[in-house]
Amino acid sequence: MRVFDKNIDICHLLSEAVSEGIIVVNKDQLMVSINKKAAHLFEYTHKELLGKPLTELIPDKYKKAHKEHVKKYYRDVKKENMAGGRCVHGQRKSGEEFPLNVRFNPFSIYGNTYVLVLVNDLSERVQIEKNLDIKSEALEAAQNGIIISDALEEDHPIIYANRAFKKLTGYSESEVLNRNCRFLQKDDNDQRGIKIMDNAIKAGKKCQVRVRNYKKDGTLFWNEVSINPILNQEGKITHFIGIQHDITKRVKAEEEIRHFLKIFDDSLNEIYVFDAETLRFSHVNYGAQKNTGYSSREFRKITIKDLITGISEDRLREILDPLNLNNHKKVTFETLFKRKDGTTYPVEVHLQSSTLEDKVLTVVIALDISERKNYTQKLEKTVARRTQELNEALLKEKELSDLKTKFLSMVSHEFKTPLSTILTSATLVGKYTAADQQELRTKHLNSIASGVHHLTGILNDFLSIERLEQGKEIYRLTDFSLSKVINQVIYNANMLLKTGQKINYPMNIEDVIIHQDEKIVSLVLTNLLHNAIKYSPEETEIDLQINLDENTIYFHIIDRGIGIPKKDQKHIFERYFRADNVLLTQGTGIGLNIVKSHVENLGGDISFKSEENKGSTFTVTLPFNSNGEEF
Ligand code: ADP
């Protein structure tokens, strides 16, 4: 003690000048000197510690071990540090334990051995190390890849890469350290994100970019990289921290969403989304804009009500209610949509409900069914037309069968009289054997000839029908004298006249030459004159009048006969048709039908006016070409 008293000033000066705590113990382990720092460290006053054993400052549980150390120490005093670099534990006056670093320096003064104990509080350092450990643990445990590069070194080599980075990229630590992180780009370095990142690093700024990177095995992954510069106290960038986030799944999902959005937008089907409450549109696709003529901006100003015509708002809400209440998954109906220009078109509307955040939306998919409607209408028309055609065909078939029946009855009737005349005449001819009975024989032979003619005429008519039906009739147009044909026809007709009947000749036909089918003109007039004679009583006159204009000839055959009943008039040109008032007169119902076909084939027309019991006028119009050209 005295030694220290003597040198108190020097000791004091020295011990107070150093930053460590200093305790000097004598060989009995009693503290003989304590500097301020040491006293402060253990929360004692200098006086409280002086002369006290050093073990006062050691927690009970370590005291025994300490004694062992001391013994060992004195055995081998050459060892400078009793626990150099190792953490031992001290105890403050309050009883609090704390880590400290101690070094023992023995020395001797005036034959006494002392030990200078240098004490350093490690609490703070231990705490810092603990924190650092936690932080590096955290870095290692982070899910994101983290690298630290040295900004002070050329080309910023990586000095740290965490576990996640190695897992993400497939590179080992040795393959990563001391390299610039651009190896992740492989050759794909012409990227906007990379340029932004390079510029940010040059400018010492933080940035976040999305880049294409490649794993060690070449697999591409989308990397969302955040670069953060670390500054030292002088504001100089010493490091960059790069945080890697593999967003490949997100990018793919975004691409898919974009793709679906594109499908939605580009769809030619009309898709609308509107707020179920306000009925205002929130989104409409291209197809909707194209078909309605509204732009997407204009759509924002209108509601679904403006689009659907003919449905009141109340009715619309009635339709939407089951959807909004989740009672129905889908509602489908047909309606008309009104375009911007006011025109409408039929649509099949499919409504579905959807929610976005707290909003209830209605999704409308509308199919323009104009074509379908047109098609249906067309189909309906075609079906109606075909049905009508079938009905007509059926009717014709029925008529044909009726006509056949009529024909058979007509044939059996028409053939009966001439055949019985022929039979009678032939029988009679056989009876007139005397030489002077030649006149009677001739009369009956004439009757036979006339009967045969009549039958031939009927058969010719049938053949004529056959030819006309099959389009085999050949017309021969020639220039001929009208008066010659008329004389011939009237001459033949005169032979059939009943008692007192007379045919009046047409006027002003001398020298008229027409270009027509002579045989047909003759046939037509013969037929009409024969009918006029047949269906007129005795003592009546028949007129044959002829008018001509430049290219047309008009024949009028006028009789004062039985006429045609009104109800039968519309059927008069039908084959085998015979009016009710002629059933007792011979006839086939073929003549007029043939006449009409011929006249029409030659570009002409036939008509009549008739009144029962007053008479009939048949008019035939035929074109003729005076220059002799073919029709
Ligand atoms: P058909 O005289 O051999 O019966 P047509 O075809 O010549 O056959 O005439 C058809 C029908 O038209 C006749 O059955 C008759 O009812 C009516 N008819 C034609 N010409 C006259 C006429 N001049 N007067 C009255 N009825 C006529």
C-alpha cells in the first residue's frame, strides 16, 4: 500500500489516462488500486473497493473457477493473459452480471508481487455481435435472394450472397463471390430494366427493375431486382445490396391475365360490364363498341337501359334481381339493342353476376342474332314456299288424276257415238246389195268416213297435246295470204252449219300477207268457229272479224249461242274441262287448251267474253312480222 501511496500521483495519472478499467491486486488478491473507469464499471466508489478481495467483483458461481485460475496463474506467471480474448463474467454492485475482458499483468515493486488487471466491458460488443448474428441469420433466412457487392472495388464484385440467392440461381458460393452479378443475364443484356439498373448504380441511386435472368442451368426467370446503395459516414457508397425476387409465376400470371383481357377486349361478341346498382357501364369490349357505334368514353355516360330497347327499368331490375340475390347463376333472354345511330338489332343476352371489391357487377355477353333471325326467317319462308309447292304439286296430281278420270269417261263417251254410227252404217251398207242402192251405200260410207274423221280428229288432238307437253311442236313461219286461209277455214266450217246458221266474212283482208305459222292460224280459227257453230242454236249468225295494226293481228269470233256460265269461265282453257251447259253436246274439252298453248307459243294471247244464253266472243291476238323475220 505504501508503495502505492508513494507513487500515488504517477499511478493516478497513468490509470486515469487509459480507457480501460484498471484494478491492481496484491498477492492476497486484495484490490490495492482501482481507477475511476473500473469503479464506474462495477458501479462502486473507489473507496468501497479498496482493500476488498477481487472476488467481490465476481459472481458467486464463477468464484471457485476463478480461484483455480489464480492458483494456476501464480504457478506459471509467464502467461500474460489469464483469460485473454475470452469473455469472463463480472458482477456489478447491483448484482447484475456482465461480460468483460480481462488481462492480467503481473509486476513486482520493492519485492512485492502485484497483478495489474485490465478490465473491458464487453456488454455493448456482445450485444452488437448478437445483433449482427441476428441480422446475418435474418439475411440467410430471407426468402429473397440477397447479395452485397463491394462498391469500392472495380466492377463491384459480390462479397456476400445469401442462401436464397444460391437456391434461386443454382450457383454455389464460390461461383458467385468476387464476380459482378451480370453473369445472371447471360447474353440477354439488351433489356430496358438492365439499362435503368446500370444508370441507377452509376448515379448511386436506389432502383427497382424487372429483368430476365438465367439460372446456372440456363432456365429463364423473371427477377424483380431492388438495388440499394450503402453509404459510409462520409457519404461515400461502399456497398450495394441487391435483393432478388423471382416473379416468374407472377409474370406468367400477368401474361395470362393480359391474354385473357385481350381475348375479352378483342372478342367480336359483345361483352359489357355494368354496375348492378347504378346500371352504369364500367367496361365494354371492342365487339360492343363496334356493333353499337359508341366509343368506350361514350359508354361511360350511358347505362344498360339506353342499350336495351323495349324494357322498362323496373322490368330490367326484375330480371337482374335473381342474379344479384344469387338465386340464378345466369339469365338469358332475347331482346333488341339500340345502336348510337338509333337502329336496332336482335341480340341473345346472357347475364351473369360478378363482384369486384364490394361492388356487385353484371356481366353481359350479347350475341348479335340478326343472321340467325334472318336465317330462321329465310328458313321459314323456304319451308312455306316448299309447302306451297308441294301443295300445288299435290293439287296438280289430284287434278291430273281427275282429268284422267274425266279423259277416260270422255273417251268412252266420245268414241261411243262415232263407233256406233260406223257400226250401223257398215251393217246397213252390207244390206244394200242391189245395184240401184248405190246412193244409199254412198250415204252410209260417207257416215263411216265422217265417223273415222271425227275419231282421227280426237286422236290428233291427243297427239297434239303430247307434242305440246313435250315441247316437240315445231312451228313453221311463212308469208301467206290471210284471205286464202280465212276462205279455207270458213269453207270447211260452212259444212258444219246448222239450219239457218251463217258465218259473216271479215272485211278488208284482201291482199294482206302475214308472216306466221299458217297451219296453226288455220287450226285456231277452225277450232273457234267449230265451237261457235256447235254452241249456237239454229238461225244464228257468227261473225269472224279481223283487225290489224302494224305488227299484230286480232281475230274476233262472235257467236249468239248458249254462252259460258260465269262459274265455269275461269276453267275454260283447262284441259278436258267442259262447262255444265254443254254436257249434252259432243266434245272433248281439249280444243281450247291446245289453241291457247299454240297462241302463247307464237307470242300471242287468247281471251273471251261470254254471257249465258247471249253468246260469246273469243279474241285471239297474234304478232306477225310483215318483214318476214322469225319471232
Ligand atoms: P269441246 O268443245 O270439245 O268441249 P273445247 O276445248 O273446244 O272443247 O271447249 C271447252 C269448253 O268451252 C266447251 O266444252 C264449252 O263448255 C266451252 N265453249 C267453248 N267455246 C264456246 C262457245 N263458243 N260458246 C259456249 N261455250 C263454249
